Amino acid sequence: LLDLAGGTGDIAIRARKRFAINETEITVCDINSKMLEQGRKRAWDLGYVRSINWLCANGESLPFPNNQFDACTLGFGLRNMTNIEVALSEIARVIKPVGRLICLEFTPDVAPSLNNAYKAYSKHIIPRLGNWITGHPEAYRYLVDSIRRFPHASQVSNMLGQAGFGGIRISALSAGIASLHSAWRI
């Protein structure tokens, strides 16, 4: 399992707890070394330090051989890639044929009945909450802007198909605020 943009290892740690995955069969890869360090500390505290690999690398230039992984998870990280098409091609390259990709991401596909309220919440409330909790409202303004600029779920599905994935399914979550894409490497 490759947990790409896995940062603090939330998905990898849950996978390690839930599935009978042998040691070193889970790799967390993220470009942010500080987030990876937090993940390593959490894994250490849970006794998983040796059963998860941690690698600081760019998702658009993965340092793995072709067809290495059976599956890839990508939770809220595709939106931060500089070139989504390149990142998806890299994922397709490192996943074995018939391997699985699960990608969870915020989308601009909010249900029309909630769109105006969600825009107001995103613009005014999210940065204030971010400032109150972390003292860094600019990070939450970036979050809102990156969601607004991110492609619609149907566009992401088209990009997945162009990158070499098939059997693509989209599940809209929270009235379209997020979507879950699942696909098979063909």
C-alpha cells in the first residue's frame, strides 16, 4: 500500500491496524518532512514504527519502480499537487495492473441548494476558525482557494481515465463538499 501525500500517516496507521499487512508493506510518501516526522512519532507510540516505511518525496516524481504497489490511497493531497495529470500518471506507473486507487478530495461540486451558504462559510468562517485554532488564517484561506480552483469530480475522473485507470467510480460526500474516487489500474 502506498499512502501518497500521507503526511501524518492517518490512513496508513488505520490500514496497519485493520488489515493483516506484513511489515514494510505500507509506505507513507509525502513532500512535507515535518508532517512525516509527526506520523513517525505517532506510529512509534502505537508500536508500528517498523511496519510502516516513511519517505519524503514529490508525488509528481515518485522514486519507486514500475508496478510496485497493489494499491494507493490519496487523502486530500491531489489538490496540492502542482500538476494533477503528472501525479496521476506517476500513481498509475507505480501501481500494478489491476491495482486499486482510492482518492478522497474536497471538490467545488457542492449541491446547488447549499452553494451560497457553503461559499460564505468557506470565505468567512473557515479562516476565522483556522486563526482561532492555529493562529494561521492564511493557511485556511489557501485551503478555501485551492478547493475553489480544484477540478470538478467529473474532470478528475476524465484525468484518471487518461492516466490509465478504468472502472472509475465517484461517490459524492457531504452534499458534494468532498468526493471519493475509486479506480483500477488497467
